[in-house]
Amino acid sequence: MNEMTLWSHGVGIAVLLAICIFTGELLPGISWLANNVQELPWVFFFGCCGFCGVTAVFLLIQEEGVVIAVTVTSARKAFTVLFSYMIFPKPISSVHVLATLLFFMGVWLNIISKNPKLMQASLSLLRRFMLREPAFLREEHSVA
């Protein structure tokens, strides 16, 4: 796990270094850092946080599986966007609300798909509030 992180970040550094050289951004970046040495600890801290985040995701994959890891990282992104809207107010459209509902519905479906008792309870609740049950939820249409 650590070796994979090291190699992937090493290759990333090499690619970004080549891009910075070819676009001419390397020297201005080094110059800026030389003139703002007080920012170097923040750059180092940012790199350490990135390493810890990647390591945490790999551990989550190892312990819980890929599906849970993707769900957790997606939820983290969703909460980041939510906090962004709370901290920096922006207009919210109906598309934002629909996307948020779809995201949480997907997370809920993922959770109940792994727990048969919770699935039955959710279906019972859904049947109670629906006027007409869709064909795919009826037991006589279930696929054996």
C-alpha cells in the first residue's frame, strides 16, 4: 500500500515537473516560493494531509471493500460542497436539490442492499405511503 502510494505520487511529480518545465511555470513557482519562505510549512502540511488521505482510503478499501470506500469518498465530497454552500452562500437551484436527493437516495440504496431486514422495513414503509405499488415491487413478479 505504501509502495503504491510512493510510486503513484512519484510518477505524478515527474509528470507535473515535466508540464511545469514545458509551460514555463517552474521558474516563476520556485521564485515565488523563494520570496515567500513562510509558506513552505503550509506546502509541506498540504502534502502530508494528501498522503494521510490516500493512506486512509487504501486502508478503508482493505478493511471494508471498494464499494464502502467509494461511498465514503463520495459522501466526503458531498459534505464538502454542502459546507461550501453554508460558508460561502450561493444561489441554490432545483437541480442542486434534485442532485442532493439522488445522491442520498443512492447511499441509502447501497446501505439497504446489504441488510435484508432494513430492506424489508424500507419496502414496508414505501408500500404504506404509495397509492399503487409498482410492478417490480410486487412479490408475484419477483425473479427466482
